[in-house]
Amino acid sequence: MRHQLTIPAADIIPSPEAILAAMGRDNMDVVDPRIQEMATTSAALLGDAIAAKAVIANISSTDFADLYAGAGLNENETPLASIYPHAKQLALFAVTIGPAVTEEVERTIASGDLALGAILDAGASGAAELGADYLARYYQAHFINQESSPAMAVMRYSPGYCGWHVTGQFKLFAYLRPEDAGITLRESALMEPMKSISGVMVAGEKSIHDFTPDYEFCAQCKGRSCRERQNGLSCR
């Protein structure tokens, strides 16, 4: 199965509150009204600029083992290396919110409105994450064999995180071929458009995703969102 879809912009626009929370402003009551207004403006601009597309394709555990090995640059021990062999299903994915959002951020900053540009950029990153979450729900609803495994949870993992070297993108892109959705790869392994996410969807019992973030590379992680994502998993 290889499937391409368009994601409705309305389903992945972060709220002004979510945009500010991502920037460390959790309490709207103590945020300057001008910042609140810029967050609202950013959400509206995102609604006009987002053109989200995604590609997802099933992959066998054997094929993923070769893909995950990449060029041999992964950390010696990683969560995903222990998780994917226990998966019931695996699927590669790539999702983007399109190039217009980055262009709008660049125009805003070039005009001298650095604050609005920073808030808009944070909102764009949030929209890309929501796009990947949307795709995970779509995959779970439409492409998981519920008859053979009635209680599976889906969690996504991406090159560049959790010990999976970013150069893993090269084999991922060669297998998935997301170029027809407008997603390409630079020589640096960064994606175009910039607000894009790729990786693997791992479907299995919820317990297989329960790992302790105490690997050496966890100390360099700024997001530290794995526990929150683990706790938010739901089974179907």
C-alpha cells in the first residue's frame, strides 16, 4: 500500500494559545495583548498559506531493518531498534504543510516584523506536527488490520531523533518517493519544504512504545516529548 492524501488546513492549524504555549507562554492571562494579537494573526495567516500533503506506504519489518541500518551511523542502542521488531505493521511517511508558509515567514521577517515572524514560524512548526499526528490517525483508521490485532497503538519516529541518524532520510526517501507530494531532500538530508516531517509509523501493542528516555543522546534532546506522546497513545 502506498497512499497520497491532502490534509485539510482547518484540521492542523494550531490555536493561538497552542502557538504561544509552544514558545513557553502557557498562561494567556499574563501575555502582552500585542503578543496575543500576533498569535491570532499567525493562526489566520497559516490558514491561508497551508497546503498540506502526505505520502504513506507500508514496509515489511525485513525491509525496514535494512532501511533503518542506513549508512551505519545510528547510535549503538536506540529505542526504535528495540521497538520495531515487535510491531504488527510498519509504514513510512512524509508530510508537509507546503512552501507558502515558509515564504510567508521569510517575508514577514524581511519586512522587519521579527516578533510576528518568530510567532508565525512557531505556528508553522506546530502545524507540521499536527499534520503528522493527523496522518497517524488516518493510518490507524484506514490501513491497520483491526481483525488480526484489535488493540494497536501508532507512534511515529523520525530520522534525526532518538539515535536514528538524520542520513537515514536518504534510504527513506528512496523507498517512499514523496517527491510527487512536493517533498524533496537536500544533500544535507534536510527536507524541502522546511516544515515537513518524515519517518516511520509503528503500529503495535501500546506497551512496545514504553521506553525510558535515559539513553546518552537523550541529554541533548530539547523537545523531551516522548513521555507525553507515550502517555497520549490510544488503542483501537
